[in-house]
Amino acid sequence: MKASEIDTDFNVYSDTPKGKDPDSFSPTLGKYHYVLWSKYLPNYKYFFLDLDTPRLLHHKFELGEYFLSSDAITNSYRFGINPFVFNSLHPYNARLVARRCLFVG
């Protein structure tokens, strides 16, 4: 898969078990993360996420082992440290923003 093949209209909850977090349980989002984050680094080493570590973004090479996480920044605005930003929106606009947060891109 190439980055150009990522469907930015794909709802990551559609292939996530009910009540689970897409960052951990959406196979499609996992593939998208792999495509987006696997790349050559400035030192010419290839940084790749392995797909063998379930529910985690994982990378291991001679410089170390890394467990990464992903999340939409909008979750901080909806539920975290800055809910006043999200709550200041008109309810219709808040629903539009929340819905758009379900997609990549």
C-alpha cells in the first residue's frame, strides 16, 4: 500500500470491535500508520513499524526499541485538558468536528 491509497474518508470505527479504541483495534488504521510512519530517516536507516506487535506501533533496530502511540489531537479538546475549546462550538459544529475526527487525514 502507498500513502496515496489511504482512504481519508474511511471511518476507523467501522472495522473496530464495538467499544474498543481504533488506535489499538482497527486493522485498517494499523496499516495506515505503517504506511505513514515507515520511512527513511536522515541517517539513511529505514524506520519501519512492525505489524507483529498487536495493538501497538512498534519499531526495533540497532539504536533501540520504541513503542509508540497514536491518538487524534482532537480527543484532548473533547475530553482532555482543553474541553472548553470544543465545548465553545455550536452543538452542530461540534458534531461535525467530532465526526471528522473518525477519519485519517
